[in-house]
Amino acid sequence: GWSDRLSLTLGTYRQLGEWLDARAIDVALLSSSEYALRAEPFDVVPGLAIVSDGHGSLCRLAHGGSLADVTHLRGLAVGHAGEVLAPLLFAASGRRVLFEPFHQDPLTALSPGEARLLCGADALRADELGVTLDLGDAWTSLTGKPFVWACWAAVPGRIDKSLYGLMHTMRSHGKHHLDRIAGE
């Protein structure tokens, strides 16, 4: 193990946010939308975030050919920043499209007027559904800024110099072992 100070707890972004609120955990990787929902401000660990600066994000919007024809947006990504970003991008073009949870295989055929939010591994196969839009690229094109998908949030005062250093060391170690991590 890396440290006797750390233990790993797995959960969805939403679960991690609730556990952080309840102080059941001290630090959590939260989507930017889950971070924004927190009633109490949490510290953000500097330099550790999931960010895209243009093309290459793992959040894509599959649609039938024209975004102008989209009337509803569906996806499995409840709690993911994409469920907020996609409607924001539609709003920027003067259209209101709400996110609806989708409880089927994410790669099933699209219905007329439907766009599907695909994140993570599903986004890698998004082209199977037809036309796709990289949401990170769309945000950067619109704003000229990168998009923060997720950040490490902590109960105030829990991140000291030692833990900060350990988290950055773990990040560097992970970057050097991406193939092994992906294989697991």
C-alpha cells in the first residue's frame, strides 16, 4: 500500500459527494457538477483534476445528424459533469434540452430527436451510434477555456503538506503505469 493514512472507497460521484457531506470520508473525487451542488464549500486539492482542453475528452454526445433536431438528451451519466455541460451547450445556442436518465444499453439505436450522453468507456465506442460531438472540445471552442470535469474535494483542513505530496506522488506513479492500470 501507499500509506497507512489512505484507504480507497469506490462509489459514484453522487455517492462520494454524499459521503463527503456526512464526513464518512475526508477526500473524494467529485465531478464539477457534484462539487457545485455541495451546500458547504470543500477545499480543492490544487493541481489534481480531470481537465480537457479541447478534443479528446471522454464525454461525447451521440446524435442523429443535426443538433438542431435534438429534442431530448438521455444518458447513464447521472452525477457526471456532462449531464450539466450538454444542456449548457444547448442553452448557449438558444435551445433548452433537459437531461433524462437512460436505463438501457447506452449503445442501442437512437430514437428520432434523441441525443445520448456517453462518458468513459462508452464514449470510446460512441461513433457506433453515428455522429458524435466531443463535449470538451465544444466547451473549449465556445469559451476558449479548458473544462474541469472533476476535482479532488476535501473536508476543510484535512489536506496537509504530507497528504498533498502523497496524492501528487500517486498521480505521477499512475501516469507511468497507465497500461497496467487500464488492463486492471
